[in-house]
Amino acid sequence: MKMLPILLLLTAAAPAVAEPAEQESERAFAWRATRSGKLLPIKEIERRVIPTMKGAQYIGFNLDPQSVVYTLKFLRDGEVIWVDVDGRSGQVLGQTGR
């Protein structure tokens, strides 16, 4: 009977344990793609996009390895704004929020 709470605790923790490996693979993908010239470095994307977001606080980014789209996240006046950027060209694809 004492094993059940431990098993439940371990089961609940399993997704949290799997996440860093998934993030690491995205980082590894980004590193390889950047080194090979297939993807612009995030610093270059940030250098282009952040100055255009007047009055917004830059929060961070995600990279979708399948579409090679960076999504930059900003906060302005309590509203979240996402900016999608093509990782190959650096072209802004779209923005949600104000």
C-alpha cells in the first residue's frame, strides 16, 4: 500500500523529466542548423526584431524545428505579443497581439 503514493509521485514527475531532453534536442538542432548556415542565429533575429517592438519587453523565444520558425514573445501593457520570424531569412511572418 505504501508503494502507491510513491508510484503516483514518480508518474506525475515523468513529464517534467522528459522535457529537458526535448529542449536539448531543439538546442542541438538549432546549433547544427546555425553552424551549417541553414538557420540564422537567434541573436541576429533578436537584433532585427526587438528594436521594432517599441515599448514592449522582450520575454524570450521558441524555435519550431519542423517549420524553422522562431516565435519571439513580448509583453506590452499587460498583453502578450508573439512575433513569428522565418529562421532562414529573418523575415517577419506575422504577429499576434497589439
